[in-house]
Amino acid sequence: MSTNIVWHEATVTKEDRRRRNGHHSGILWFTGLSGSGKSTIANAVSKKLFQLGIQNYVLDGDNIRHGLNKDLGFSAEDRTENIRRIGEVAKLFVDSGQFVLTAFISPFAQDRQLVRSLVEEEEFIEIYVKCPLEECEKRDPKGLYRKARNGEIRDFTGIDSPYEAPISPELIIETDRYSIEECADQVLAYLRQKHFIKGDGSYGV
Ligand SMILES: Nc1ncnc2c1ncn2[C@@H]1O[C@H](COP(=O)(O)OP(=O)(O)OP(=O)(O)O)[C@@H](O)[C@H]1O
Ligand SMILES: [Mg+2]
């Protein structure tokens, strides 16, 4: 652990930034099986928020693993460290007054809980992207399930690595029942209902 490191308080605060932006900031944490639609929905929501003038950014699994977390694999230990780092990065986005949309399988409840504990209560919105394994496997957008079934990939979530579904997420999105557009609108509706954004995209909290 580092010593002699002192936290420097920011001159421009999170509240200042939110007031300027005219909306709340927080983490929209999408969790679900591979192929459930996390990236698809996160990007659809991001576009809608952008069009409303709401500051936001998507952090996506594969992209982060190309850079920040390229030293990490898929063992339980590495998955935990992967999520911990993403949580810390996401927290910086919240502090910067933006919504950050994260699209990671994040299969372990304990890891998601750790991220939740990093920020304030109204800042962590867990979105369970729910879709039956059979449907995800049928979609197989990256051909990963086929590889996992063939034994070419190990520790694959849903096949030979567990997925712990959220017990009380803020939101459940069922991507086998609703269209991409409808799923994205459900997220927007939640943000409006909580007054994190206003109906017309102007002032929120
Ligand atoms: N209602 C829906 N919502 C989201 N995706 C859908 C829906 N209906 C069909 N799809 C399709 O399902 C696939 C979901 O793939 P996507 O890459 O978004 O999953 P993911 O959860 O990000 O997976 P991974 O963890 O591997 O990155 C896409 O091909 C998308 O077009
Ligand atoms: Mg994805």
C-alpha cells in the first residue's frame, strides 16, 4: 500500500458539474451473459442520452481488456480485479458529472457489490440484462459459445464458469421479450422516473 499520499480536494466539485450539466451523474452497470445484449443496449441508451444533450460515456468489456486491463485473464481472481479497476474508473466518470454505461458480464455478485460500495446510493444503477442462455447461445454474435462448447475457450460464463444473477437490481431488461429500442427506452424511463434526467433532457436533480 502507498503511504504519504494525500487526497487533494477538487476545486470544481461533482455538484458544480451536475448543476452545469443539468442532470445527475451515475453508473449504469449492465450485467448479463455474453450475448444478452449489454453492449447493444448500452450503446442504444448512450445515443439517446447524447441526443438529449446528456453527458455520457460507454465503457465496454473488450475495449478495456485491450488497454487498461490487458494484463488480466479470465480466472476468478482476474475477473475480480478487472471489475475493481473498471469500478474505480467508473467512479471518476461519476465525479466528472457524467453517466457512465458499463457493459461487462460481471458474473460475480460480490464484485458488483464492491463497485456499488465505491459510490453513493443514488449513483449505482444495476441493470440486469436478462436473456436465457439458450437464446444467447443461439445469437452467439461473436461465435464464442461455439468455441466454448468445443473446448477452445475455457472458463466461459454460462458454460463452465458461473453467472450469479442480480438479486435486487434497480432494473431488469428482458432482451428476448422486447426490441432493442424498447429496452433502451425502459432505461430512459427509469432515469426520468428517478428524476436523474428530465423528460425533455433538460434539468434533472
Ligand atoms: N432486444 C435486444 N436487445 C439487445 N440485443 C439484441 C436484442 N435482440 C437481439 N439482439 C442481438 O443480440 C446480440 C447481443 O450482443 P451484444 O454484443 O450486445 O451482447 P453482450 O451482452 O455485449 O455480449 P458480450 O458479453 O459477449 O460482450 C446482438 O447481435 C443484438 O443485435
Ligand atoms: Mg459486449
